[in-house]
Amino acid sequence: MLARRVISAIFLLVFLVASAWSDVAYPALGVRGLWMLPVFLVMTLGTLWEMASLVSIRLPVRPHRVLAFGIAAVLIGLVPLWNQIFPFMGWSKNIDLKWEGWIAAALLLTTLALALDAIVHFSYEETRHGHEAATAVTLAWFSSIAMIMYVVGGMLVWWPIRMLGDSSHGLTNLVGIVVVTKSADIGAYFSGKAFGRTKLCPAISPGKTIEGLIGGFALSIASAYIWYRGCFPMPGPQEGGTLLGPAVLAILLTAGGLVGDLTESMVKRTVGKKDSGSLLPGMGGIWDVTDALIPATVLGYVGLLARLY
């Protein structure tokens, strides 16, 4: 099990490093972030599909419908990227929303589209199959909104992080968030195996321990200092950064990652599944990889704006 997990992790790491290196060294079409687009799409849409498939076991959710609206949200949220690729998108440059504004617009417009879709289906089900069938439409609507807001909204934050500063600076921050967050996972896993005694949240994830969490915090803090102070030095206290910044950033990422991990565990426990999928041997599905990254990315962006590095 561990060997297969390590092999899958190495494959993902090579894929990520190759995409990141290509993005800086050979920007496709001269557009920053374009090499990262396939990674983003696979992780975002793959996570959304797996989440919707799991939820559909207990709730009247149609995964293909959730995925379709999720794709629409991604397309809208990435308008600033399309501006740089397609000349006919020049009209959108007059809408000064910036990345954060387009992400908000994507989620709002998708929510409204889902509402219209739900209204049509509710009326149809109420007329043809009765009130119980129509009620299921309402439950599916709320569930679909929650999933798209959580997954697409969280993952779209990758892009404003990628665009911070110059090309290498933004990419360093994005990869740094991934490295520190996954370091927390690794630290928690091995610390829990070696010293785990006190259950952290047995009702949701019986395998997680407080000792493992402490190990996760420790390794993530060490990784943050190595990344932001050693490998890729960022501004220190004298340039506006803070001495404790990397530690605070690591704590935010670890806490966010824990919430994401427990959220996925809660869903899997509800539907009686061990993994979100089977695409990655030893690791499970795509959501088993992105679970911690989704909320950690949002908190990481806040930390970067606060210059916690």
C-alpha cells in the first residue's frame, strides 16, 4: 500500500514540477500559467466529479449535471486567462474585475443558472411526479451549489496566486503552498503511525490523532522556512515580510488542510466509501489528493496577501 502510494506521489510530483518548470522556462504562447492549465483542470473537474458521484449515493444529485455547471464556472472564472489567448475576448478587458472579481462572478452566475435550472425541473417534477420528487430537485440544487462553491471556488484561487508578482514569484508561491500543505500530510501520517495515541476526531476519521497533527504542524513549519527562507528567499522583515511569517503561513495551511481532509472523510463515511475514486493506485481518487489543498489554497492566498513569508 505504502509503495503504491509513494509511486503515485512521485508521478504527481514529476508532473507538477515539469508543468511548473515549463511554465517559467517556455511559457506557451507567451502566456503565464498556460502550462499549469491542464493540471488545474484535471484536479478541479476530477475532484468535482468524484465529490458529486459520492454525494449522489445519498442525495438526488446528478454528477454529470454538476460537472457541466462546474465547467461553466471554470470557463467564466478564467476569463482573464482567455483574454491573453483569444483576440476576440478583447471586449472583456473593459470589465475591470481582476482575477478575484471574475471568480466571484463565476460563482454567482453559476448559482443563478443552477437556480433557473432547478426552477424548471421543480415545476416539471411537481406536475408529473408529485411533491416528493420536486423536493428532491431542491435538495440537489443546494448540494450542487455547495460542491461548486467549495471545489471550483477554492481551486480558482490558484490563478491570482500564480499571477502575484513576476512569473517566477507567483509560481514559487503557488508551488510553495502545495509543498507546505502536503508536508503537513506527510508529517501527520508518519507521526501518527509512530506516536499516535489520542484520537483527534474518531467519529469522522478514526485514524487521525492529535500526535499526528502535531507532527504535521512541525513538518509544515520546517518546510515553510526551508521553502521561503532557504530555497526561494522572499522579502525578510526589513523588506516588509515577518520573521514568524512562514510559521504562521504553515499553521494556516495545515489547519485549512485538516478541514479539507476531514470534510472529505465526512462525505466518504456518510456514503460508506474508503476512497473518492481509484485513479491513483495507493492514494485513491483525485479528491484524495486535493482534499487538503482546496481550503489551504484559500487561506494561503490570504496569508500571501498579508506577506506571511
